[in-house]
Amino acid sequence: MLLQEEGDFPDLVGVDETGGIVDEFALLEEALAADEIKSVSKHRQSIFWSASAVNVITKEEIRSSGANSVADLLRRVPGLDVYEMKPSFPLVGARALTEDTNNLVLLLVDGREALIELAGFPIWAALTIDIDEVERIEVIRGPGSTLYGANAFAGVVNITTLADRHKTGAEVALTAGNQGEHRLFGRVRGTWELGGGTLDLHLGVGTGGRRSPSDKYDEIIQADLRSHGYLRYRLGRRLDASLQAGVLVGQGPLYLLVGDFHVNEVLNHWVMGKAEVSLSPDVKLKAQFYHIRFFGDYHYRTTFQAYGVWLANVPDFAMDTPTLDGQVQVDVKIGERLLLTGGANGRYTTLESDKVIPPELSELRGAVFAHAQWRPWDPVQLTGGLRLDLNSETEMALSPRAVVVYRPWTDHAFRLGYSLAFRKPSFIERQMHFKIEEAAFPEVVEKLAESVGNEALVNEKVHSVEAGWRGRFFDEELLISLDLFYNVYVDMIYFKSEMASDSLGRPDILRSTFQFLNQGENVTAIGGEAQVTWSPAPAWAFWGNLGLRRVTDEGGDHLPAEPKLRANLGCRWSPGGGPLLDLALHYVSSFQVAFVLPEKPFEDPKKVPLGDSILAVIRLGYRLGTWKSLNTEAGLIVRMPVGGDFREFPGIAITPSRRSVTASDFGGEMLVRMISLYLRGSF
């Protein structure tokens, strides 16, 4: 393992335990340390040389937390917004403009995009992996389009499931609690010597589900069966290759446009091959290819109305969205002070449904990028990059980045940079129109056949200026960081529903607006995040962070839909055996969200006050010492709103009616106290 960095190019060389110089290109089999990252520049480096604000969530932190999902775990990251719409549909955003569209953060799982192409967002509860399979999470706070392209707009969450140090054995995890919560997960792992290298096998299978306390009319609305596995072969310093696959089948609600949809018969499956090869001491080649297919049967849970008049029933419809993606990257080290990275990406997606117009859509994307890190002298690193993205359906995009990092001492680093990122319009925003069969007037059928999707939409863009400092004190016991940002959002996409009327005051369907549009005004966000971590002993860790922001329109008025303050506080006691403790408190200041009633989409939205709330997550456990090859752990997890139940996003009860497809709560989830018992065992 690397202990500290030394020499002319700390990104590429380090000092091993004997004091000798170790080349980064020769470390294919070495595990990343807690203060090392790979996501920010697509290669291994110290977090102190990072060109972006970044957080690392380690395996120990994941296992010790009381989080029951990846989205719940992300509540601990400063500057991130996490709202629970439904158990199967949390909202995740970063720094500003987190809305029910849920599409400003790029989610990667082992390097592949885990987005649903229909709407351009990840369904966090529909991942094919279990949280116990996650080895590491790196969270980039801020734009990342220079390396990752479309949709790396407000942040990038990169999940790793490949274990750096494999072991042979099996594990089982069981969780059960109130609200119908249940989770059962098991996996087997093996490692063998083969041809001078090592072959690793991983196969995990799990099932789970949960009821919604806000939904009085449904049974379990989130239920799934998932499986994920991989074969990985590593040949010393020369080769790291893997073949991965995953599948999920299940059901659950999600939000599209102006209503909840219940998605039945969800099928999400994928297969990916990837390899990393050292062609020479100074050249490394990386490549990956994957196929993803997401299928869902969508069921609208309310009706389409205006001013109390029923207009139409949105029909049930099925959508099938397969995607093929290929990427290649080359890293070239020139001397001891310059690293060049270049690559290309191609992606082809289709969408088929008999209830949309046209019934078959497609999109072809291509990209090339170049990235450089240069050390003109020892304490300074310059990072620059440019990516060109082309799209058969939307405009091209250029995404530049320029960052300088100044590290006057080993344990202190300062950062200043600029980047431009973009988000492309999704299928539903740009290309889709709906075929309606049950309507009150022929004009409704005609209008929806040309509305919703808007072929004139352009990319959303964000200009971001960032500054940061990271410091380490008292023999690495205390870590402090401060990150500041100034973002200007351009051409943000929103959905406009406005009913026109004729001279007699009656609805004029054909002159009404029901479509996605680009905003004509820019939005500005200024703020920052501060975080502190103190580890006075190996078993103890105390942490706290806060995020401040002010989001304004072009006139300088603060947008009330943005909380100004988020604060998180916690501690962890995790010795090798015996009692375990993990406590996390999450605070959100007051804000207001304009809430559109699902059965009144054309009427003025209702402003709903939210925030000034605290959510506590407590895990108490006991880890038995090793008995032969068996390790067991059991405990209690409490997820509790402090001071009473609350919603993180607006919601309302829909009462049963003659035309309601399903009578249920619409919108945000009511957070109530949840108590779960868990048991883990490995051998």
C-alpha cells in the first residue's frame, strides 16, 4: 500500500513500505486507499491532487452505516439532496435544482451508466446490485461532463462492486422490520490461481420489498428479485479483465410528468466486458462494452383533468429500451510530470412502445475526449480537458475543464477551476408524444399526439467555477475540507401545462400548452460545503458536514424551492468484535415547493412548506468474534424522523373516485419511524 507520496509526479509514483519508488502503472492489483480516488480523472491519484470536490465512502463505512440503500447512504455527503418520493423512487441531486425530474446526477456502476433512457434518470431502487455488494463509492460534487459526457451535470456517483482483495467464502444478510420491510441477500465468492494470475468469482442473489406508509390502498409497492455476478482475471501488473452481468425483476411506483406511475413487470438486465492492460511501463489501455435493456409496464395512477372536468385516461403502456455502449481509453505517461488521457465512446439506444408517437425511437451518440495533468513544478498540478459529444437527435456539446491544484505541503491542497457541463434532453422530453384512446373530446387526442415531447429543445448547460481546500492534521487523525462553487444554469428544461380558454371561458384544448420547454432566464447558485472527520482511534470516527447555497433568478431573487442549509452529523464505533454503533443525523432547513395536483395539472400549483426537519438513522449491533471460519453480526436499525413524521417532498392523498385508476397518495413519501432487525453471517 502507498503510505505517502514523494518524488516528481505524486499522481504516478509513491513510496512503499521499504522506501522504494512504486510506479502507479504497475499497481493493477493494489487496493485503493481511503485517500485515493479514480473517478475525478479516470486514473488512480491522491485525493489531495483531485481536480474536483469529491467524497469517498469506503466498504467499512457502508457496512457500518444503517443505510438500507445507496440513496440513503448518499445523505451523508455534503451538498447532496436526497428526497424520498416513494420507497422505490428517491430523488438525488447536488447543490441546486433537485426536482421530481431527478435527472441531474450521473450514476455509474463499475463504469457503466445506470440511467433509464426513457427519462434520463436513474431508478435508484431498480439497481441489480445489493448494498452489501458495494465495495466503494466515489461522489464527485459538481460537473463532470469533460470525462463522462451527457448528464454528468450536477455530480457523478461512481459505485464499485469489484473487490480489490478477493476471498473465498459465502455471506448471507437478512433484514426485517415494520412497514413490510424485508431483505434477504446471499453471495458466494471464490479465488483461484490460473496461468500465473488470479481468477475471482462473485455471484450474489437478493430479494426485498417495502410498503409505503403514505399509500393506504396498495399492497407492497416495492418488491424485487435481483442478481449480480462477475468473473475477474488479473495477471500481475499487465492485465485486469472482467465479465459482469446483472438482472432485476420487480415492481414499484415512479414519477413521470405530472403523476405517479406504477411500473409492473420491471425487467432490468445487462452484461458488460471490460479490460485494463499495461502495454508498456508508460502506456495503459482500457476498454469496455456493455448491453443494457430496461423494460416496464407503466400504469398511470390518476386521471387527466382540467378545472374539474375529466379530459382523458392515460392508457397503460409498455416500453422497451435496449442500449449498446462501447468505450476505449488510453493513458500515456510522458516523463515524470505529464500524464495524457484520451478516449472515445459510442452509444446506440432504441425505445419501442405501441402507445407513443412515433412507436419506435432511436438515438446514436458518439464522443471523443482528451485530458492532461501536468506538474510544471513540484507543488503545482495543472489539469485541462475537452470533450466533444455528438448526437443524432440533439445538438452537439463541448465540455471544457481547467483546474489548478497547489499543494504547498504534503497535507494541504488548494484548488481553483472552471468547467462546463451539459445534460441532453431525454426521450420523453424531446421525442415522445402520447396516443390516447379514452378522451372527453377529440381535441384532447389530437393535442396529446403532438404535445409533451418538444423537438426544439436544446441541451441544459451549467458554467461552474469552484475553489477548494483540504487539510490533514495531528498524524492524519483530523481531516478538514472546504469547497466553494458559483454555478450559472442555462436553458434548463421544465414542463409547462397551461390551459387556454375561448371567448366564453371554456377550455380551448388546441391552443393550450402541455410540453417541455427551455427556460428563457438563467439561474445562479452560489454556495459551499465544509466537512470535518476526526478519528482519534482506529475504532472511532466522528464526522460532520454542512452545505450552504443561495439560488437566484436573473433578477437576484432567491428561489424558495431551494433549502439554504443542509447539515449532517454522525459518529461510528466499529471495533473488530463486540458492540457496534453508527449514528447519523440529517438536517434540512425550510423551503417551499410548488406542487401540481395530479388531477388538476392546468391549475396554479400549490406552494407547500417543507424542511426544518431532522432524520436520525441509528444502527446498534454486536459482532461476534471469529469461530473457526464463521463470522456473525446482529443488530437493530432505527430510521426515525425527529419531532414527528414529515415529508421531504410534497404529497397528497387522492380519494377514491369513479375515474381514478388507483386511489393512493401522490407525490412525496411520509417518513415515519422504521425499526429493522438484521443478521449477517460469513464463512
